[in-house]
Amino acid sequence: MRARDAAVALLAVLGLAACATAPPPSPPDPSKAHLAISLDVRGALSIFHAETTKVCFARLAPDQADLRSATPLLGSNHSSGSTFYLLNAEPGRYVAVVSLAAGVDPVTGIRSPERDLTVLPEDLVRGTDVTAEPGSIAFMGEYCVHSFGSLAEADATQRFYAGLFAPAPQGSGSTVLGIQIVSLASTPPIASRGRTETAKRDAEAEAEFRKAARVQLADPAWAAVAEKAGPGRPDG
């Protein structure tokens, strides 16, 4: 029983293992690229805000037409309010695909900072498409999403990324994106369908982001990086 309790606690630490994470990096690596997105996730009743703790990003091939990543997702490693950053990442093309929120497992009573997920809709995912280059922050835009408590009416991209977080059969082990996990007597994460309510990715949103980023990143070396805009969308 003690071993089982320890395993449950370990799962609580790992949270949703499908999204690889890292501590906030410092200082900036001049050979690496950086991403940021402003994302407000709300319940179906817009007065309720999800306690979003992480955004997961997918890396795509430069000429890839679909939005299904063949590599592990990468979790944001710094945040301030509703702005989430992936700092010191490999240069390349990225989209935002999933947001994770804190919650309590109704069976174990364990609170996890990455308990439940909202899979972002295909129109929003396409809107976040950026090419991140070394030494600059590629801003994906500012979005508000309503999260519905099921995957009913989910689009193909949402179903694909929700599937990456599907739990293993109880008591069995499985590998999820390279991480070995064991499913115990806890309930699976709630995967919700997101719907875009507002989307803003223009010069005004970019300027507001960079002004705020200089404060959010605090360190002078990071503030200097925040001043540098990347090339943005792959097609322009």
C-alpha cells in the first residue's frame, strides 16, 4: 500500500506526462529561439476563468501542411499572468496546441498543477503558426478561448492532441512521448474542447506584448531579447 501511495504521489508531481517541461532558463542562449502567447481560457460560462498553468507547443516541419507534430510537445517554461513563454527552444516552426490547468483528482484527492487540459481549436492553432529564430521572441498572438467539458464536436486537430494525453489502462505501464508512466486508481484528466472567442495578432498586440515582456522577463538580458521581433508567420 505504501508503494502505491508513493506512486500516486509521483504521478501528481509529473502531472500530465505528455507535455515535456523544464525550469525557467537563464540566461538567454544566443543560439536558441523563444516563443510567447497570451492565452485566456474560460469556462463555457465566460465568467469562470481556468487556472491555466502551462501551454504546450508543437514543432512542425517547415513545409508541413497538417498540424500534427511528429515530435514530443514542449511545455511553456515561464509565465506571467496569461502570457506563457517557451524560452531557449530549438529554432524552428511552432504552433500552440494545448493548455493545461490545475485541478484536484476526485478519487485520490491529489491536487496537480497540470490536471486537466483544453485542446485548442484548429483555427487558433493555425493562427499561432510562427517561425522562431535565434536571439528573438516570436509572438503568437493574444487569444481568448472558451473551454467545453467534453470533446463533442472537436475538430480533427483537437482529437489528435487530446489522444496524446489518453491514460493507460489501470495498473499497466505505457510510454507517452518517451516518458514511462503507470496508471493507478485515479480518474483520467478531463479533456475539453476549446472554441476561439477572440484572436488578435497584429502590430498593436505585438507592441503591447513587447512592452509587457520587458517587465515580465525582468532580467536585462531577457529584456533585450524581448525587444527583438522574429519573422513571425512562416508565409510572411
